[in-house]
Amino acid sequence: MCVKNTPKNVVLKNYYWNLTPNKVDIEKDILGRTLTTPFVLVRASTDTFNQGSNGYMEGGREFLHVFVRSNLALTLEDAPTTKILFAPSFDGKSLPDNLTFDTYTQGSNGLESKSFPIKWNAEKQYYEISDKENKLSFVVAHSDQYFGILYKNNDGVSNYDFKYISGQDSSTKDYVYMYSDRPLYKAGDTVYFKGLLRQFNFDGYKGSQVKTGKLKVFDENQTLLTEMDVKIDKNSNFSGQFILPKDMSLGHYHFVFMYNAMNQDTGFESIPVYVYNNGEFDVLAYKKPTFKVNIVTDKTDVSIGDTAQITANAEYYFGGRLVNADYNYSVLTQSYFFDAKDYRDYQFGKGSNHFDCVYWGSCAYGDNLITTATGRLDNTGEAKITYEYPKVNNEDNTVGEQIYNYSLEITDPDTSKTVSNTTSQILHTTDAYVGVKVPYWNLQKDGVKVDGVVLDYNAKGIANREVKLELWKREWKEVKKQGVDGTFYNESSVEEKKESEKMVSSDNKGEFSELFTTLFGGEYEVRAMYTGVNKQTFTSSSILYISGENISYWNDGNNSVTDLIADKAMMKVGETAAFTLRSPVSSGKMLVTIEKDDGVLDSFVRDITSSTPRIEIPIKESYVPNFYVKVFLIGQDPGAKLPIYKRALAVMKVTTDPKKFSVTITPEKKQYLPGNKVKLTVTVKDNEGKPVSGANGSISLVDESLLALAENPLKNPFAFFYDMKRYL
């Protein structure tokens, strides 16, 4: 209800404010006095008020807006597992623990009053809301000193309000790893399949409670081919077989697995639950090729300036070679990401592409077709191809760190089908790699310890290699520029200046360590450069922060997002992850939540006492395979007119190697005759090399000539379950 109406005519500088905004001081230009009420409704028009206007009028402009006079920065972290209300004062100095709350739900006629239990958690320093049905819509918090509101529709925080990191949808809880005995079939063949059914929760993957399900097979047009009921065994797996119709359509097919679950709303009727899976196969009319293509390179690894020697032939399965046959030949490149193995916590190269590919499976390969050519096998059935690699690295476009894929294909004269094979060489920048490991946060008085290693292509240390280390100071420069709309925007750039350099040599393990002292506090970059025998240089760099006496001023940007930077990108269970928050204020409060999927694992509130507050989080088993750290901060530095509110988000990979098994299959003999019995020895070991008893698996025996027509995808359920990046 409006208790007082104050009309006022205001002269506008800009009539068409959709192009350039007008600025009006409510207290000075309209009321002529200081506000004493928490709510002020302002309605303005450049013409006669239009009751049905939405702010855009043909003859003018008008708007209606409610302003709230508040001194609380209410933030709601709304997760299914918990609802946290962070309620600091605007200046970030206080966390009032005696607030009274008026709460409302969204009804058909607007907001309706409804009480929700809200309790102060003295240990955590925030309020906890009980709202299992997720009905809360509007909160008014007040006391003798404080007042604030929160409207979930407008003030709620979405994950997309952060610098969002994508991955596997958190709503997906059920997974089934589906595979068939081979990737390619003919109409009339029998398909053997197996499924590994698991459910993901905060404790990791568990066997599903589902006892029965339905498996369906669809073509690429979503036409049903067949369906069948399956029973889930005690290991939460299922298997079976079906015969492909002889008159079926050819093409690509995929599996769909589903089960019926109780409707949580009614508690009675069942609803179908479709389970995420990756199972697929092809059905084609084909003849098995009579020969296979063999193609090899003279060596696996080369560096800039080398020459590739490729040898190829076509060999009949019954013996002998195909001679004087025409072939097509192509070269395709992809980006290569060096796997440092035991040194995976070191930085190799620049940026995060190396880590994202090796440990997230997010590889920006950048396929690029380099050349195609034709040729003919000689009278011995062989082809020899030479390829010259670039001689130097282009500074603007790195030619090293590429996988060169050499493909050769020959048409089978008996089946008219193309038979092909591919081999590859890795083009390295030079003959070794240098990696560095530097803590992101460092005290200036302690200096900067730079650990490094020089590795060969197999990630083994190389002794007595010279490495050049450089320390660069990075200064962020920021100015405000007025845009064409009249609004001032932040523009920032970084200036770099080399402060010092040193030469180091690797020890007998390939490792080195060096201590730098810095002239200033703030942001720095360490660069490690190794130059090989081909006179090409591989560079790795790492950004770090030096905490000195001066306050660091970060790039503020034009939004409410800042950065949370981890000292290391991957951790093990039992270790402690450390993060540095780039805070635009040196005094305030922050709420930190550790989250996975759609729930909060842990949370706490901390004081902000510097522009680089440190956050340390012990890694728990429940954090596997990755977790997120969210930060909500607010504060106001002395002399500042307004408080600053920021959010930050970081993701941390937790290594899952302890969950990895190795499987080896050894036949009793290397050659058998038709009708012979084949005896195989299957050995399963855990990550420590210890035998694993009771392992559940499957074995497929497939004609090699069939796999020449369709590449056989490697079965890797570990990557399916554990190498995915789950998001919030």
C-alpha cells in the first residue's frame, strides 16, 4: 500500500533514453529529503501515464520500478541438499545473528505469506532454511539495525552467473555403459551385448537397485528395431543377445535402456526413467576384405626439421601380397598434448589445454587435412613415402606438438570396398620437454621456488639439460571509458616486463629447482625454456602471485564475477587443495561452498583481510571425480562510496587412479586351427599391481578382417564413468 505520494517534474537531458540513459537522484531530485522507508516506488513518464504500458510508448517512454533501501546483502545458495542464506551487512563487516524473517510463496494472486523455519548456524555463521518442497519465493530480513529482501526469481544465483564450467549434467544420476561384441554386423547376424548399470551420488558410483529394465534398439531416424526385457544381476550388470532381421534397414543403430520408477508426486504410478548410455553399432551389407593394409613409420617420434619415412603394403589374409595396386594417401594433423605421467602436476606448455585434454578428455585437436596424393604399389607390393616436416617453428602458429596421421587406402578388386589403415608420428617441438611447478600464492619475503623437470618423449627424466628461466612482472592497467550509450565501462590490459633470468641444469633425475626474489608484490609469470639440438625451443609458463606489503588491484571487469585460482589443477584424496581469491576488496566477508552435482558437500564463512585471501580445502573421498568451489564475497574498502559484491567459481579434478584396473589376456598358443579349443588366461590387477578377485567381465572374439572395415572402438568403461567432468 502506498502511504505517501510525491509528484515531481524532472527535466531530462536525454528524451530517448533507450539510446542514452538519464540519471536521477531520488532523494535530491524527486523527494527533496532523506529516505526513511525501506521501499520506494517510482513511476515516471514523458507523457500521460498509460495504465497498460510496459515502458515502451509510441509517443514517449515510461517506467515503473520499486527501489529497496537495504543494508543487508542477502544471498541464497539454493541446493536440494541444503539451503544457505548468507546475510552480511553491505560493508561486509557484520554477520547479524538476530534477524527476523517474513517469508512468502508465489501464489496465483501474487505473494502469499507462509512461514518457513530459518535458523542461525553459529558454527557456520549463516542461516539455514528448511524448504523441502522448494516453495519459498520471497524473504524479508529485518532487525533494529538491518533490513534486506531477497526475491528468488530476481535475486537467486544461477550457476550461469559464474564463469561457468560445463560438463556432464548434474541431473543425470543413472548410467549404463553399453557395448556389443563388435561394431559391425550384417542383417541376420546375432548381436551379443552387455550393460554395466550404475548410479551416481555424493559417495560415488553404486550398484543400481533396479532389478529389471527394458532395452530398445533404434535406428538413426528413431525407428524401433527391437526391444526386450532384461534382468539385472547381483553385480548390477546385464547381458543378452538378439538376432537382426534379414530384411532390416541398413545403417547406424543405438541402444536405449529404461526402467520404471515410482512417481514421487503420487507415490503409486510408475514412470519410465531413461538411462544415459553410449551403446551403438552399424548394420551394413558387406563382404569381408581379402587383404589388409599395413602401414608403418620409421619411428614414432620426430621433431621439427625431421623427415618421415612411411612404408605400406597390402597383405592377403591367406598369405602373399597385393602388387601393382593403386592407392590413395592423405596426411591429417591433430594437436598433441604431452602426457607427463608422474609429473602431471607440473605445467607443460602455456595455458590449460594440456591439462584439459589429458585429464578431462576435453581435447581441442583441431583436425587439419595437410595433403592428399595417389600412388601405386610396386611389384613387391610395397609403397615408400617420404614426408618433410617444417624446418622451424612459426612464432604466430606453432607447428610442433602435432600428431601426423598417415592414411593409405586401396580398393579391393573382389569386393569393390575400400580397405584402409592409418599410422601416425608425433611431431614434437624439439627433443625434450620442460615443465615447471610454482605455487600460485607466495610471500615476497620467502621468494619464489620454481621446481622444474626435463623429460623425454616417454616422460622419463633427462640429466644435464640446460634450461633458461625468466621471471616477468605483470601489471594490469584499467581505465573507464564512456560508451556510446553514456555508460562508463572498464577496459583492461596487461603490461609485462622481464625482471630477471637464470640458467639452470637438470640433475640425474631430470629435475631442477631455483629460488627467485621479486622486486614487488603482485602478479608474475615464470617461463622455462629448453632449446634442443634442432635449435627449437619448448616453453612452459606459470602465473603466480606475490603477496607483499602493497594491496593488489585486480582487473575488476564489468560484471560481478572474479577469479578463484587453484595452486594445483589435480589433487588426490587426503591432500589439501589451496586456492587464491582475487578479491576487489581487502575487508569483508565471504561464503565458501564445496559442491558436486546439485548439492553442497561442505561450506563455511570467512573474513576477508587482504586482496588475496587463501582458501584451503581437505580433499575427501566424496569429492571424486571432481568438485567445485563457489565463493560469494562482499566488502567495502575505506573511502569507497559503495560496497562490492563478487562471485567466483573453480573446478578441481580429483584423481581416480586408485579405482583403475589393468586387464591382460594371454592365449595358450599364438596359432590355432579351425575347430581347436582356445584357452585364454585373463589377469586383473588393481592400481597397485595386486590381483583382483571376483572381477566381472566379458570376452569377444572377432574376425580381424571385419575390423578392417570398421574401426573397433576400445572398450573403456573407466573413462565413461570417471573421466567425465560433472557440473553443477
